[in-house]
Amino acid sequence: MADDDHDHDHDHDHDHDHDHDTPSGAEKETAEQRLAALLRDLGELHAYLEGRGRHTYDLAQRFLENARRDTASRAFDERQATMLDYQHYIWHEIAGLVNKLIVTYGDEASAAAGEPPADNGAGTST
């Protein structure tokens, strides 16, 4: 009897999986809308990360300028500038990875919709 129950469960699972193999138009549209929203959010994240990178770079430059002017705090200012420069690098590395996702999945979404690939500013980095 256990084998009969197992076969019945398997048939039910098979029917259930088959229903999801061919999404209805509404489900497909929802997936496309979710992908578009995700790509927009990634674009905002990319812009935020680039902004953080620029900000830390600017701070590093200020510390370096102060190190040249004020010999009493030179060692501290130079360490701060080095730390901020490293943060600048990290922010831009992460932004580059996020942009790679935008380009990769944005182009796939455009291709699926029959649109030409969008220019996401992949080459614009500070």
C-alpha cells in the first residue's frame, strides 16, 4: 500500500511541475516587471556606490593636502588618506560588479523583449 501512495504522490508532483513549465502571459509579464525593477534597483545601487567612491577619494585628497600643510599631524593624515584611498578602490570595484550584472541581465532582458541592448554607462568609472 505504501508503494501505491508513493506512486500517487509522484503523479501529483509531476502534474504540479508541468503546470509551471509554461507560465501564463500574466506570470511572464510579472517576471519581466520584476526583472526590470531589479535592474532599476541595481542601477541605483551602482550610482550610490560610485558616489561613495568619489566621496572617499575626495576625503583622501583632503587628508593628503592637510598632511602637506600640517607637519604635526602628517602621519595621521597620511594613514587616513591611505585608508580612504583603499575604500575608494573597494567602492568602485563593487560598483563595477553591480554594473556587470546590469549589463549582463539588462541585455538579456532587452533581447527577450526584442529591443537593442541599452547603454548602461559601462565605461563610465571614476
